[in-house]
Amino acid sequence: MMLEIILDTLRETSVVGNPEDGNPGINPHIRKLLDTLGDEELSAVEIMRRLGLSHRPTFRKNYLNPALEQGYVEMSIPDKSNSQNQKCKKR
């Protein structure tokens, strides 16, 4: 039972392939972030609101940072990560 839960969790968090290919193996948090962004350029607050999230550190840890590190999204002002004008968009 516990092993099944662990395996399910590992499958959900595995990151494989390009999200533009519609690869079902992509991390579900990154998939939700990309679906939320669409073709828009949104602030972190706007993305969090659309995802129904309220805890910014969790959003950054589970959604934004992994997507940035893996090259799925980019910031509008890369040199100033805390700028009030900062926006996020798909690559």
C-alpha cells in the first residue's frame, strides 16, 4: 500500500519531454502553470489567483522555479526577479 503511494507520487512528479509535444509525463505543476499562462504574460499574483493558490513560497517552489529551471517559462525582467513589473511567459 505505502509503496503504491510512493510510486504514484514519483510518477506525478517525473519530468520528461517537452510540454509543447503534449507529453503526459511532464510534472503536473508545470503543466498547470503552462496551461494557465497560455499565450499571455502574467504576474506571479495573477498566475497564483488563476491557479487558486495563496502561498507564494509554495508557488515558487513547486511551480515557478521548476518551470524556469527547465526552460519552459521566462521572466520579462530576468535581472530583477523581485520587480513589481515582473511578468512570466512561455518560452
